Amino acid sequence: MRALLLLFLFFASFAQAELPNIILLVADDLGWKDVGYNGSEIRTPSIDALAEGGVTLTDFYVHATCSPTRASLMTGQSPMRHGIYHAIGKNTEGSLPLQLKLLPEYLKDAGYQSLMVGKWHLGHATSAMLPMARGFEEVYGHYTGGVGYWDHVHGGGLDWHYDGRALRVEGYATHLQADAAVRMIKKRDKQRPLFLYTAFSAPHLPNEAPEESIAAYVGIEDANRLVHAAMVDELDRAIGRILTILEEEKMLENTLIWFFSDNGGLNPAAASDGMRSLVSNLVAIFGRPLPTGFLEFLRHNTEDGGSDNGPYRRGKGAVYQGGILVPSILYWPAVLEPATIADRVTIQDVLPTIAQLTDINLIPEQVLDGKPRWGIITGADSEAGADFVALSMDSKAILRGPWKLIVNGEEGELYNLAEDPYEQTDRSVEHPEIVEQLRSAINQIPQVESINQPLFKVMMDMDKFGGEEDRPPWADVVQ
């Protein structure tokens, strides 16, 4: 029996050693054309190097805002099952359902050391909702939405922590997050494979960057785009630092790196015509800033974004292509040949794909809306992906084959993306049968009540990005 046990332990340790390290690099509000390899004027040599040496996914889809994307990443499910239809507000008492087993928990059970840097945004009202209770062993970052890059404040409260303890530290958010990622990689448990979820704050509003980085883009005339470019530049430098430490630690050959943005970029074109007109009229009457916190928050999110989504319609907050089609790259030099993959892969495919790669047994009762796509990524098969239903504040869109149906109440817009990638021609009148099929497919996914507060409560206490503190740190009020 002792000999059999030793043999079992030998093979178990051998299998564990063969498991790849997995690093997710997630940008916040990065536009499709905010990266060099898509033609941006912003210099992103680190991201471009991943694209040159890795697999670029040209049809990678996420949700239109951050929390739904992160919910799908962690579960492989549609966030309609969770009641997470848009960004979770700072005073929201709900969270990603606690009964679900999440990606870091699956990997931890498989022998990984699961670590996290950056933005959580999946619930923070109680300790059971925090990343430390959802599979991560060590966490550095913030719980809520956008924070001030220098003051680390969200909605009037300090939102910076280490393992659940409020942390007051000077420094630019992107620099501090890169520092933490490098530190975690260097001091990792070398007896276990590493899962590092690095969810950067950048380049989400507010527009803040070091002066020397801004100075490098003085040729950009638009003031918002100028600072946004500097923020993306800093993000790229942070990714470069992570790549450097992986090389120094001799980890690159056995590390899968997956880079993507959580939603499309924010800029004035992202807003609807009605919202832009409303804000423009209010500014004409009152000037800037607008007279209430709610109105100024609307103006800030309508006027101040500096992203570029290239030729695609709209942007963050909308289910048109500019809001849900984002840059994505997989990089693993020892395994993946450089390639460009045009098959649709979605945020709901990430968990089942990682499970397929690592041979993790998922809970059968915890239904998946995504599919394993490792065969598509490696070129080993050409199986079609699952339907993908993208969410925004007031709309849904479903993608199936070349078709995309956008639903807002009773209204529907149908596009053939293979023929019309920029969504210029609505085909719903020509193909009512496809409209009904796709609308029915959306309704087949369980849709639970939203966990977010009603709008009137949000209006009374806005989720401002940065600014003066008027309450305790968010880590200190967790129940």
C-alpha cells in the first residue's frame, strides 16, 4: 500500500507540474482602436508583441459594461442568470451569487495558487462576497468601479485594499497594480502552478496620468484623447513589466497569457443621440460642471471618454459592435503558433476553455452558456461557438452565426455581420423569421431580477470616480 501511495503521489506531482501557469490581463474600457496592432496612434509595444507572437482573436465579444463581463468570466454563464445587467453600484447589497463555484475556486481545487490584482466589481457588501472568499488566496486592488488614479477613491470612499484591509498608499494606480503583480509573481509558491488575475483599472475614467506620459502625446489635439492615450501607454508599460518578470523567472514557456478588455471604449460617440443632445443642452444652460452630482456624472460619462473604437458603432454601454467587440490575444510561445482567428469567442467561453486546457471537472449542475474553445484557438477544430447574449443598461443583443439581433423592448434591429460588420443596414423587415428565432433564444435564458438599486437611489449618491472622501473606506464597512 505504501508503494502504491508513493507511486500515486509521484504521478500526481508530475501532472501538477505540467499544468500551465495562467495569467489574465484585463483592461478596463479599452477601445478596439486603442492598441497599436489595430492601427492606433497610441504606442503599445508590449501588447503588440503579444499580438505578433500569439493568437489574435478578431471576434472576441464581451458585455457592454464591466460587472456583467466579469460575472461571465468567473462563471461561464450569462449574467442574466445572476441579475447583473450593468455595473454594480457602490451601495448595492447583492453580488455574484454566492452558491456558484468560480474560476479561481476551480483552479485552486486543481492545485493552482489563485491570486488577484486590481478591480473586483462583483459585490462587496459582505465578506462572503469578496474575492478572498471566492477562491483567491491573496488580493490587492479595489472592490467597486472606477477609482481616482492618484487618490484611489470611489464614490466618496477610499477603495484600495490588501487582503481586505483598507490601504493608504501613494502612487499612480496602474503603477501600484503592476508593482503588486510583479511582487506576487516573484514570491509565488513555486510548488504550484500560478493563476494570476490582473484586472487593471486603466484606462477607465477619470482621465488622469503622469505628466511625463501626457507630454509624450502632445500632438493629440483632443484633450480627453490626449490623457487617455497616456493612460493606455501606462497600461502597456505595466503589461511589459509583467512580461519581463515572467521572462526573468523563466516562466514564459509554461504560461498562458490571455489579454482582453472588459467592454468597448468610452467616448462621446458611445452615447445615444438623445443623451448627447440632452447633455449638450444642459451644458449650454449651466456650463461645466453641471449643478447636481447626478447630472455632472452623466456629463462626465458622455463627454469625457477618450477611447477610439475604430469603425465600429457606439461604444461602452451599448450593444452595438463598438461596445462589445474588443481586442483579445492569447500568448503561449511554447504551445501557440502566431495566428489570427476570426471565429467568434466570447467572455463566456473563457472558463470552459481554461477548464478544457487544464482538464478540470466542472460541476454538471452549474450550467454553462459558453463553450470550450481551445480547439478553435489552436486550429485543431472549427466547431461553431455558442449563442452569445450581450447586455447593456437598456438593451440586449444575441449573436448566432453571421446574425446579430439587438432588442430594446419591442423594437428589434437585425444585422448580418459577415456582410455588414459596421451595422449600417437593418435587415429585420426582410427576415422576420430570424428575428423571432433569435428573440426566442434570448428568452430561453433564465432572467432573474436585477440586484442593483433603483435609479432614484443611485441618483442620490453617485458612484463618482475619485474626489474627496466623505465616508469610511469601502473595505472598512464590509459586513
